[in-house]
Amino acid sequence: MKKIKYFYNTNTLRYEKLETPLRIKLLRVLGFISAALVTALIIVSLAYKYFPSANEKRLAQRNEALKDNYYTLDDKIKQLQAQMKELEKRDNHVYREIFEASPIPDSARAKAMQQQKEIQLVQSMDQDNLETSIAKTLSTLEARIASQDKSYTQIEGFIKNKEQLLSCTPAIQPVSNKDLSRIASGFGYRIDPVYKTTKFHAGLDFAAPQGTPIYATANGTVESSGNTGNGYGNNVVINNGYGYETLFGHMFRIKVRAGQKVKRGEVIGWVGSTGKSTGPHCHYEVHRNGDPVDPVYYFYNDITPEQYERLLKLAASSNQSFD
């Protein structure tokens, strides 16, 4: 039963019934609700801080796993970077300094476009996909490094056989020419002796008496021997390997046959004037990877530096070729 409160009214000198105004009642209710809300917020904050939910526990565990994966990937990247640095060092010393061969070039524009694509791809990924993509990229990088390392190992094998490489590189003149008097026509555009027009002369002409010995300028295997109808008359083509090929034309007589192995300095035939020729001489060509190159740069084994300078001037003279 609700208690009824009274108060003594000094004005009327009577006990009167105490009635609380509605405004006071509302203020009391609002105060109670506010206090309850504040208390509830404090309790919830403490609960979230000291008593995490199951979802928070799961997220915390996932974050720890992601941290562990990140550190693992970071260590792996550092190892791969160290390996790549070593491969780049070997690349500089092997390809550029020893073999003077450039690796397959990367297009700067294509590289920039690829980087942009990768950035856009990463921005569109969530954390799970990003981790998977990084792991896949690292796996691909490992495979590329293994392939590159295998390639360098093969090149190191070539270096160990450097003596063989040098023996297969043209390095002497095809005929005896100690006084350098037999250079008749050089490499480049010359006047054709038959048509009297300027044509490209793909080799050097060595004027010599018929029957003068012609020597192989490097080790190799005879690829063709005889008159093949190419204007060089009786000619010999030697595959020297490592991208080199040498041609000897207008021979009087040939000593070697196709498939025969020859060594530098070995007689392969004798000077003549067969084919499209205006006089006894030896037409000599050096091909590198299928393209003719100036043979004058491949005589460094049997002449002195002073003779080499003189030879360059003789070969550069503009004159009429013998074929």
C-alpha cells in the first residue's frame, strides 16, 4: 500500500497531504534513466576492455597469424633480394665483361605499365587475397631465380672452357701476309670489277700467286666444300661454333671435305681464281650470328699492334675488289 506523506503547514496550522508536482516527478525519472545509461555504458566499456567477445578473440588470433605470415614473407623477400643481387653481380661480370652479350632487354614502357597494373590489383584486394597474391608472386620469383641461376651455371661452364672458345674464334689471316702487302680490297662498299658499280663487299681480298696455301683461321667443322654456284667458285665454309662462321673463296684446289674437323693454321686449300674473279686471290669472310663482320678485327694473333694499325688503314682504302 502506497504510503501517504503529510507536512505541517505553519500558515494554516494544520497537517496537509504532501503532493509532488509532475515536473519534479519527470525530473526524477529522467535523472534515474540518465544514471542508468551512464552506469550501463561504464559496465559495457569495462566488459569490452577486460572481457573480449568471441568475435574479437577470433580477430585477435587472425591478426597474430597475419603478423607471423608477414614476418615469414619479409624474411623470404630479404633472402630473394640477396640472391637477386648476387645474380645481378654475376650477370654484369659474365654477360657484359666476358661474352659481351646483353641479356634480353626489358621494355621500360611495358615495365611501367605492369607496375601500374600491379598497383591497381593490390588496391582492389582485401587482406586475404593480398596475402595469397604476395605468396604466389614470391613463388614465381623463386622459379625465375632458379631458371636464371641454371642459365648462369651453363655460362660458367663456357668460362671454364674459355680456351676452347678462343680456339674457335677467328684470329689469324687466311694467307701468309707478314709484310701486309697482300691486302687488295677491304670490307664495305667497293667498285665491282665486272659490273663497275658500287656494291657491298662482305669480306677481304688477299692477292697472292695461284697455289699459295690458305689456312683455317679458327677451329671448326667444314660445313660446305666445293663450287656451290654462289660466285665464289671453289669455296669452303667452316662452322666455328659460338656464332662464328668463316668463308674462303675462289680456291684453285680444295683440300678439306664437308663434315671434316679442322684446326687453326691447318691448310684447307690453295689460292686460285675460280668463280667470279678477276685474278688469283683469296676472298675471306667472317660471319657472326649470321651477319658479315669486318675480318680485319680478327687478326690479333699473328700481327703486332703497329701492324694492326697499318692493316686498318690498308683495309679502309676505297678501291676495286677482285670479285
